[in-house]
Amino acid sequence: MRILFISLLLISNMIFSQHHSEKPQSNDTPIVDELPSLYYEFVDVVGILTTDEIIALIGEPAKKINIKMQSSNNIIASTWYYHNLNTDESGTYFPTTELDIIDGFVESVTFMNNINESNLTEGTQFDIKKQNNIF
């Protein structure tokens, strides 16, 4: 009887210690601390960030256009506009940077020399290269 009691006591201690073992800390550090302003460096980095991470780094866009499904009213894509965010090689700011977002990630970036987003003006567009595996 004594052996059974000691065995049960040891087993319960092992179970208790496993249940209360230290849980691994989640790593909430962002992938990047800041987005580069030089346009081609910006394009290389912005595609790996979620929309929440982008907002945390550079704030809300000056203008946001959401495209919704008519049947469900769910947002399926967005276009975000930022002003004076990116520079060319000479350090001159593009007046407008357009981010086209699908499924929570940037699909393309357009650098425009026209501040008025309502005009359909030409700009320099870059498609984001998706990587199969980041790590």
C-alpha cells in the first residue's frame, strides 16, 4: 500500500510539473523595424508584410478604396494611397505611392508623380515577387 501511495504521489508530481511547465514565449518581434524610402528597396520589403504590419510601420493611408463582393459585402481587394513616402535614386519624393492589396498582402506598388489619385495617370508599377518559402 505504501509503495502504491508513493508511486501515485510521484506520478501526480510529474503530471503537475509537465502541465505547469514554462510555455515558450511567442516571438512578436516584427520582420522589419521600418520600411525603406528608396522605391526599389521598398518594393522588396513591403510584399512580405501584412496590412496590419504596414499600418504599424507607416500609419493609415491618406486614401483607401475597398473593392467588395456584391453578394456578401466582403472586402476582396483594396487600394491604398500614401503621399511623399518613397524616393527615387536622387532623393526626390514621389508625390503618391499606391499599394494594391489582395488577401491582406501587397500585390503591386505604383509610384506616381501626380498627387490626384482620382486621375488615371501613368506611373511606375512594380509587381511583388512572391516567395514560396520565406525561411
